[in-house]
Amino acid sequence: MFASRTHSRTVAFVAALVACLAVTIVSSAAARPHDAGAYGWPVKPFDQAHPIRGGFGDPRTVFAGPPTRRTLYDGGGLFQFHDGVDIAAPDGTAVYPVVGGVVVAVFKDWLVVDCGGGRRFEYRHVVPAVAPGQHVDAGETVLGRILRGAGHVHLTELAGGVPVDPLRPGHLTPYTDTTTPVVQSVSFRTSVTGPDELPELLRGRVEIVASAYDEPALPVPGAWHDLPVAPALVEWRVQSVTGRVLVPERSVYDVRAALPAPASFWSVYARGTHQNMAVFGRHYSYLQPGSYEFRLQAGGFDTRTLPDGVYELVVTAADVAGNHASLTERFSIHNRPGVVGP
């Protein structure tokens, strides 16, 4: 009986996730209009911030195999960047348009409202109560109610067909974030899925993987209450031990303006990354936190571009509110023969 219920919940979760990750046809970023002004929240109270349990750009991972290291590091599946924010609210909560407009599409558990000027909003995990062609008013028309078992409404904002972060300043408001992202660790590897190398002796081309995460601005109730979200920006630089910058700041992940190209998922995130409560085949990792690993330079960093010596790698993670933190890792380059090996 328990196995049957677990399987049913897993199937429902995967179906909801796939719907949330439905492909949106996007136009060129050059066609994106200017921001059209701030808007309130899609659930009451409209003028009060609500907990965000899933951030813009978060990894969305559904692995095709069982929960094993081989699946995590080499397995196939569905891997995408989260194209909106997940606003926590009880099942059955009424969902309202954040900006008035016309309903242009209605599906089983989501809908799209066109607000004019190239601006659209998608509301997912909602049982629709409106029809295509219907005019809806912000904070007045009930678009639908949150689907049973979802516990949140997913909000995507599209500008010129391109998803943008609703949490950017001047968009979803009020919103205040005082939490600081964390750069948890840095690893040097000969390959992105290989074992960690000692930072005391690096040579040739090395993959550098940083583990970083953020916390929701407001505590999330229920099972998601202590689970992380991805930062909005991860960047790095190399400096001397006295602080002189030798490799200028480089961004590996920046979703403050737009998402990376879908095909770049495993160039931005490193294998080992998985979402909160990740799905592995028929296994749903209930209550298990995600792991967000970032490749600082896809294809590896060539240590031969620097003279042999001791350096510092500085990795910084930030959110859309500007909160940021850094981790500094000291490493040594020895490419001259005779130290180890030929």
C-alpha cells in the first residue's frame, strides 16, 4: 500500500514538473521591451511578500535512472533551468493576475495572460477558472486555484517572449531579501566528474567546480522549509597571494537578466547537481536538499597560462538584491617537469 502511494505521488510530481518545464518559444533578446512597471503578488494579500520555494534559474532535474552515483554523474533525463519562481501557498488558494490582460491559452493545470507590449505571464499548477479570450483584471479576477498536492503557484514573466526574473527590482513587489548566498566549497579536478585533486599541485588543464546556494528570503512552510535555492550570479577571479588580480572577474552563471541557453545546462551546472527532492526514476527524494555545482570554466582552466607559483581563486555568489559572499581557495601550479611525473 505504501509503495503504491509513493509511486502515485512520484508520478504526480513528475507530471507537474514536466508541465512546469514546458518549452516556451522565445524570441530574440533584442526584441525584449523595456520593463513595464512593478506589480503585486498573485495570491492574497497582494501587497505582502510571500515565501519563494523555487528561484529563477534553479536546476530542474528528473533523472531517468535509479538514485546511484552513476545516474547522478552520467545518467540521462530531463534537465532545465527553472523559468520562473515558485510562490508557496496552500492547495486551493485563489490565484489572481498580477497584471491585467487577456487570457490567450488555457491548459489542464496552467494558463497564459497577455498584458500587451510584449509582456505575458504564465501561471502554473493552477486549476483554471477562466477561458481563452477572457479579459482579466489584476487582483480581481480569479484565474483559478492551486492544484491539489502542488503547494505553490509557479509564476513566469515573459518580456518579448523571453523569461525574466520576477524578483528583479521593479517587478514583483514588495520584495525584500536580506539573506546572503553561500559559496560552500571549491574543487579542482582533471575532469568534471573525476575525483578532487590536491590544490597543492595543479598542472595542465583542470576543471574547477564551485558549490554555491542561497536561502529563500522568507521561511517556506511545510516540507520545503529549509531547502536551498540557486544564487542569481556566480563569478570568479584569480589573484596573487598579495591580492593582485591576474585573471579578471568572469561570470559563469548570471540569471539577473535572462536564463542561459537551454543547451548549456551541463556547461553551466556541473554533474553532481540535482534539484531539491530530486526524482531518480521511480524514486522521489522526499525532504532531500538539492546540490548546486557550477563549472567555473566549461572545458577546464589551463594552468599553463600562469607561471608556476601560488595563487588564490576567489569565487563570489550573489542574489538579485545584491547580497553576496565569497570563498577564497589557495592553490599551487607546478607545470615544470620534475615535481611529480615527467
